[in-house]
Amino acid sequence: MQQRTNELRALVESYLAELALTPELGTLEPAVRHALGGKRIRPVLCLATGDAIGARVENLLPAAAAVELVHSFSLVHDDLPALDDDRERRGTTSVWAQYGEATAILAGDALLAEAIRLALIYPTAAVARELIHATLAMIGGQQMDLEGGAPLDQLHALKTGALLSASVMCGLWAADVPLSEHAPWRAFAGELGLLFQIVDDVLDGDGYALEVGEDGARRLAEEAAERAHARLADIDADTSVLDEIVGELAVRTA
């Protein structure tokens, strides 16, 4: 199954590398492209979801790329001095450190707009609607984090879980899967988002790792992974690649 995951990741990489951005961006384009690094977890999830139900994954690439562009937008803005003040991202300079704060703000705005443009390629607005809902949740979660005092599960469901869930659900919408079949997939996506965030907290030494200790957080991650696998088992599709992704996320070290 690892081979299939790698194939899906290669499709995403190729699509993003060849993606024609809106010409009006002009000299902003290098900053936008500088933001597009990463492991491609979210777009691969989108493609793997469609792949599981037999959809042609090439048709899902705009939706997968849209999810990744929203993720990149969030990181560009999160890195700004007014928020996390990070000068590095993914082993290189963050966008604001490389191009300046004003350009970084505009690059983040452009990434979000380009994501919606891609999502609106489909015959209905369902992909765009899912992505916009997740984006608003993510923004609301960031504000909640700034204010402090929010319950961890609520905060993480907004800041991290919403876009991970959208990664799965945009794959279904792009493949034209009826709404009546979405419930088990949303249940899986919810567990996946929780798993991802708990492991993140263990790696960063904050969040759940501070609240329940590292060992406690690892137990929570194992339980979330078990529930995610169980949710996949309830779905009438070939979810073997998604099962593998869950396993990889549960033991990731970076």
C-alpha cells in the first residue's frame, strides 16, 4: 500500500508544480510558490478517499490542491510576527522572513483565493462550501487560541480537525458521492483530526502532552487511531490506503 500512497503524493506534487496561478499575481507569485512545501498529508487524504471508492483520482486533483493551498495560507499567516512570529518553516525561511510581512499577508490572501478558484472548478459548489466552512472554523480556532482558556478538544477541532476533515470530505464531494453516504466518512475524519493533533502535541510538548503528560497523550493517540481504523472498517470501500495513512500518522516523529 505504501506504493499507492507514494503514487498519490507524486500526483499532487506534479499538479502543484504545474499549477498555473492567476496572472494578476505578477511579482507576488514567487512568494506564493515559496509557501507550497510540506508533506502533502491533506491532499493525499483527499485523493486516497476518492481512490477508496473507485473514483478517477485525476479528477480529484483540483480539490486536493485546494485543500493544500488553504493549509499553506494558514501557515503563512500563522508565521507572521503578529501571531506566532516564526522565521522558519519546513527547514527554510518563512514567507514573511524571506519576502517581508506585507508580501506574506498578500501571499496568504492569494493562496486562499486560488484555493477557492480551484474548488469552484466542479459542477456544484459543494467542494468550495466544505472548504470555506473548514477555513472559517480554522480562523475562529486561531482567534480562540489568541484569547486563551478554550478547552483543548474544542480548540483542536477548529484549528486542526476542520481542515483534515475537509480533506476527506472534499474527496467525496469531488467524486459526487451522495450526501446520504457521508456520515461514516465524517466520523472517520473526526477521529483522524484528533489523532493528528494529539501526536502533534506529543512532538511539540504542548497541548495534550502538557494536560495529561506525554504517556497519557500517547495513549490518547493510540485510542484515536484504533477508533479511526474501526470507523474505516464500517465503510463499504477499499480503505486499505487510508488505514495505512492512519498507522503512519499514529507513529510519526516529525
